Amino acid sequence: MTKLWGGRFQKSAEAWVDEFGASIGFDQQLVMEDLEGSKAHVTMLGIQGILPQADVELILNGLQQLLVKAEADELEFTVANEDIHLNLEKMLIDLIGPVGGKLHTGRSRNDQVATDMHLFLKKRVAEVIGLIENFQKTLLQQAEQHVETIAPGYTHLQRAQPISFAHHLMAYFWMLERDKQRYSESLKRIDISPLGAGAMAGTTFPIDRLKSAELLGFADVYANSMDAVSDRDFIVEFLSNSSLLMAHLSRFAEEIILWSTDEFKFIELDDAFSTGSSIMPQKKNPDMAELIRGKSGRVYGNLMGLLTVLKGTPLTYNKDMQEDKEGMFDTVHTVLGALKIFEGMVATMTVNTERLHSAVHSDFSNATELADYLAAKGMPFREAHEVTGKLVFTCIQRGIYLLDLPLADMQKESLLIEEDIYTVLAPEAAVRRRNSLGGTGFEQVKIQLEKAKACLA
Ligand code: ARG
């Protein structure tokens, strides 16, 4: 089969060489964007009088037929035609005759492929943002039900201070909020048209780049044709934003996994988001959370992959850049899937409030209360820390907790301690009293929930 670019060649590459160079196996995912880009380009060529209107109509008609076939999944792509651009151009020529060959006037595959990628990511990033927001809504709903659910808060995975369980869940809300902001902000750099940059130097035809950009719904055009065809920053940025999102999901997944263990038992995942074991009949595994934790690795890999591909490439387009695609497609697929699954998992999980309650009543996470109590009565905090530490040690030796220690024993360490200490040490009080801005106090958590709602409004 002769190549669309075959004029200066005396012999063709062997099939296995074509196979190695081809991207059609994966860039066929750009079929809609490629057709969209071609429609805009040829429409602009007509408006500018570069092509006669009759030719434009024929080409638009042919592109429309290909679009219908693409929607019905009826297009048959071939490695012999290398990539999505040449496959579609060849199909167009086969369909409407040599006039189809006019489509590529004033255009190169270099600005064409960049245009496709911008169009593709613009749509997908909007989808990602939508799913993040959906997940945030679910988190908010769970949090609203657990403002007064007391839970142990951790540092170093050791019991630290009692918290409102809503506060813990909402920490993830704010991470997602930042993710959403990053994706939204990046749209500014995705929403730019490279179309009309040609191979890299622009074109001699009197094209109207602003027109084709407008037809495609782009907010702006690249100012420099060389930058336009060699820029892949917007994809790196997408992979970087996605890596951070996956880091957040992975941390949350780790907590879901821990909380589901018999040792914690803080939550139970719905059967619909769990799996069994082929040998151990009792098992209910948090596979989906583990998989999300694991999939963060491939997204980081995709980011490192593209950064590495780009680092040594001279201006402008180089075939290396064909390697930008699979990692991007894979990341879109992974991130959309992970967000959907996580949302469902959190929406359907059962929070074991009794277990959280008993956990927080059988630990020393209220020790800071005693130290703060003494400090509020004028004892230097460092001294108060020491006194409390000694009382904790006494309790450990006796196998009891601070609330079980008789007043007389406490007073052996400090006479500042009075009967009211027992109300101060209650975990509910410990949470309630942390009323500093952004703290876990119930009032603060309620303020936080309002702030979160305003973000979603
Ligand atoms: N398949 C190519 C890619 O994805 C399209 C651009 C090819 N341009 C070229 N001059 N070979 O990068």
C-alpha cells in the first residue's frame, strides 16, 4: 500500500517496521477530536477562500459520514496508515475521491495532533473535575452525619487526641478541593489552539487561526508556532495534577483499609465494594481501596515517563512525542475509575460509631487535656507536661486510664488538680473545647461544613 507521504520514497518499510512506528493502536481514541479539528480547519479554509466552497462542502460531508461511522464504531483502522490522522485522511479520500486530499492544505500532522490532544484533555479534565466534586458531596454528606461521632485522632499512627470523625473525613474534602483547583487552573493552558502552526513555522496560506480556534471553542491561540507544536507541558501538568490526586486517594485508601481491619473495626465496607477469598471463607477484603492505592504507582510512572521523554528533545516536533499518548490515556482512565469507585465506597460504608466511642474511651488521647488544664491554672506548660506524663505512667502500671485515677492520686503530683478534672478529661469535652479556628471542636466543624458547602455551591 502506498503511503500518503510516499512520493520521495523508492521502497516501503516492512510491515514490522510500520508496526513499530504506528500509533493507531492507541491514538484511535482521538478519533472524535481529530474529526472535529478537521471540520474546523476545512471550514476556515472555505471562509478564507483558500478552498472553493464546493470542495469544502464535499469534505465536510465526507467527514460527517466518518463521524457517523466512528460513533457506530464501524471504522476499520490499519497500521499501514500509521496513525489516526493518516487513517482518517485516507478514509476520506477513499470516500469522496481526490478532493479529500485538499483537507490537509495549510496544516501538518504536528499542529493536528497537538490540537487533538488539547481538545481531548479539555473534555476529560472537565469530567475529572465533575467526579471530584461528586466525591466531595458524598464526603460532606458522611461528615454531616458524624459531627458528634468522637474518634481517636492519630500522629505516628499512635493515638494522639480525640477528634470529631467528621473532621477527619473533611480533611480529605479539602485535599480534593485543592486538586479541583489545580485541574481548573490548568484548563487555562489546555484551552489554547495550536492549529495553524503547521509543521512548525506557520503557513504561506492566508489562514485565520482565530477563526479555527473559535470554531473549536478554544479561548486562545499559541503565540509561537514552534512552541505550539512542541509544547506538551499541558499533558505533564495533567499527569502531575493526577499524581497528587492519586496520592490523596491512596492515603485515604490506606486509612479505609486500616479502619476495615478487625484490629480497628472503625468502618465496614459495603459488600458491593469488597471481595472474598478463593480459599478463606471468612474473608472480606477491601480490594478496591488496595487497587486505588496501587494504581497511584502507574500514574506517577506516567508522569516520570513523559518528563523523561521530553527532556532531551530539540525544538520542535520529534517522533518521541508520540510517546505522550498512552500514559495520558491510561491516566485519564485510571483517575476517572478511581474517583468513581472511591465515591461509591465512601457513600455506602458503615461507620461503627460504638467502636469509635469505645476506642476513644480506652486510651490516653485525653492526656493533653490534663496538661492544658494545669497550664491554664498557671503552671508552665513544660512542667504540666511532666506532671501529666507521670500520671499516665502511674495509670499504665495499674492498667487503668486517666479517668479511672482517683483525685487523691492525681493531687500527689499537683494540688492544682481538682474535682472538675473528670469533666475536662471526658473525650467529648476534649473535642468540644478545641474551638480554635479550623480545630476539631463541634462548633468549628460545623463552620467548616458551611464553608465546604459554599465551595460546592
Ligand atoms: N502519530 C504522531 C504522534 O502522535 C502524529 C504526528 C506525526 N508527525 C510527524 N511529523 N511524524 O506524534
